[in-house]
Amino acid sequence: MLNNVKEIYPLIVSTDNCKLFNNELQFDRHLIFNNGFYIKHQEHVLYLTCNTSNFSPFSVVLSEGEYKEILEAFNRSNKLRLLLSTSNSQVTPCKQERISNVSSELIYNLIYCIEECLKFEEEKCIIYDVLSMLLCYKRDKNQEKTEEYIAQLIGMGEGLTPAFDDLLIGLLWTFDAFYNKYNIFKNAIQLGLKKRNTTSVSNAFYFYAFNNHYSYSLVKLGEAVRNQNFLGIKDAIHEIKCYGHTSGKYLLYGIFIGLNIINCDNIF
């Protein structure tokens, strides 16, 4: 049994996660929900749950017994030492490798799949406004205006990960996955985070993204695109959409915006 902060529990994480962490770390219990809770070490967060329905992009799914034991240990102490070990379990974050030789047709198909999944209901005007503003600043090579505009988006929205943080993470993933020539946006987000406050969990997600690490479903989407597996693309998009309350939807909005920026470059 886990009785105090000095005890170690074998938390199962992926190999890519272990590249980010040492083997043994002290975690704080961070935020608690009905189906799970976040733990935090410095800039890193993980979401522990026994629910397999992908509540968070960075979930570690445990058995009910394991989950209950860790939760009871945290109820006795807000800090716990956890031993990180590797397994074949599907756990995030994972590293997004660059996808080369992506055709314009494939970009079009991916945009269509996202539109088909989201239906673009009440947010349509907002998303197209963001897209048009970013395209305008990129065309004019106006770094200052880009930084000012993106800074306004950081932390905008409610919840654990505000909607526009999710959107910007989706944007970062798109450029990491497909192209590396859009540093104007990545630099603007990094500078914006120095000027604007957002939630600690969003900050952790940005930290992962700046190190090319994303949720399993995003990397799964990238692999489906690499293999031109259209059924796999649709499945991964649906998985992402199911994240949280609106997190998945806004991640996909960010990907949609990024793909359209790439597409405009391919056309012109």
C-alpha cells in the first residue's frame, strides 16, 4: 500500500514520455474531476483515469484498482513519488515526426474530412475570421501584428484548456506535422505566452507542443495521413473531436486553419 510521499508507484507511460522525464519524479495532485485527476511535475502534466473514453489529450488509463490506490495515496498526501516505466500501453504524449511529400490533393481531403466531422456550426464566422487575419499578416510578413493578434487569442475561453489555446495547439501540430517554414506563428505564440496568462494545463500542453510532443490521437492522425489511410484519418479525427467539452473541436479548428494556410501557399 502507498502510505506516504516517499513511496513509489509504477505508473505506466510510453517510451516517448520517458524521454521527457527521469525515471522517478515527485508529482503534485493538480486538478480533480469525476472520472480522473491531473498530476503535475514542473511543466509536465498527466491525466490519470480508469475511464477509457479519452477525457483528456494526455491520459494515462489505469485499471480501477490501480486508479483507486493512487487516488487514495494522494488523499493522504498532495505529493507522491511515482516511478515511470515503459509498456505497450497507448499513452500520450508522443513525438510528431515530419510527414514529407504531402500532396495538395491530400491536404484538400483532410480539410474536407474535418469540415464533414465538425459541420462548422455557430463558430464558423469566428474560425474564418481567425484564418483570414493570420493569412493577411503572413502575406504582409507583419511579425508585430501577428504577435499582437495571437497574444489576444492565448487564454481566450473558459475551462481547463481555454478554447483558443486548443486552437493554437492544433495550429502548432499542423506545422510540425507537415511544414517547418511557419516559424512566424510559433514565435508569436511563444512571445504571447510571456505577455498573456492562461491555465497551468494549457501552459503544459504548449510546453509539449514546443518540443514536438502531442496527444496520441493527433500523432495517430499524422500516421494515417502519411499512409494515406482515409478510414484511419476519419477515425482519428473523430477521436480528437471527443476530447473534453470543446477541446477536441477547437484542436480540429486549429488544424483546419493551419491546413488552409498551407493550401494557400501551395496555390499561390
